[in-house]
Amino acid sequence: MTIRVAQFLDVASGLQPKQFSVGGHVEIASLDDLDPMYKQLLDRPIACVLAVMSGDGRPNLTPMWFDYEGDKVLVNVATHRRKYGWISKNPHLTLVLVNPDNAYHWVSIRCSANEELSEDDPAVGERVTAQLDRIWTKYTQQPPPYGLRDPSIDERRALFVCDVERVATFGKP
């Protein structure tokens, strides 16, 4: 499977005709193949904004930690949160990562959650917990285990493995 990347024309190097429109497309096999100028946004501890469709049909936007492996985006959520149910019902997601140093440098990723892994599944549960621990360390610089489980409940986690369909890139660092 290939991922289509829309390369928007930006104004980082000055005004140009048709700025803010798509200047071209490239095909990549993996998010690892993104131009390093944009891939660095995926690898830095920058919170993404995740868009999912809520129960009333309106987009719900949530800032959250971002993770990926190859051509998959990984979305780890607590199963007691509404977002979990919304993704289960409508698995079409969009994420955007904006450079905190320059709002005109960003990556947008459209994907679909095609696999759900449960922390309670003996076959894959360790993967869910390990991925959560990995992003905990990426974003907090603290060693595992993940330290934000709700102490008032037996918080359980699910990992949605999402196929990337389209990427859009914009700007320069």
C-alpha cells in the first residue's frame, strides 16, 4: 500500500502564485519516507490534534500524544472515554501536528482504524501496554510505566492501529 502525500505551496520563501494550494503529490510507502522536514514533527514530542466524529455527528478535536510505526498510526485510548466509543463506531480519523515554533509548518494525516488491540487480550495486551509506556517516555521523559492511569477506576487501554491513507504537508521549520 502506498500513501499519497499532498505538498502544499507555502509562503516560507516568499509570496508565490497559487500559494496555499497543493503544489504536487508524491507517493511514499511509509511515514518513515516523509521528507525529513516533516518527519521530524512526527518524531518530536509534539501533541497532535485528533479529529473523530462524535455521537452527535460533529467533529471532536482532542490534543493527544502521537505515535506511529511504518505506515500505521497508533492511537492509544482509555476504554472508558467517549473517544473510544466514537472511534469504534466511526473509524475515520484525522490528525494534525503543528510545529510549536512555527504554526505555518505542519503535517496532516488522514487514516482509518482497522484494528483494535485490547490491553486485556493475552495475545496482544503486552503490545498495548508497551506502546503506552513508549509514548509516556517520549512525551514526559520519565521511565515506564505510564504514570497517568486514573486511580479511581481500573483503567483499561485499547490501541487502534490505523492505516494511513493521505498526508498533507505545509511549510518549513
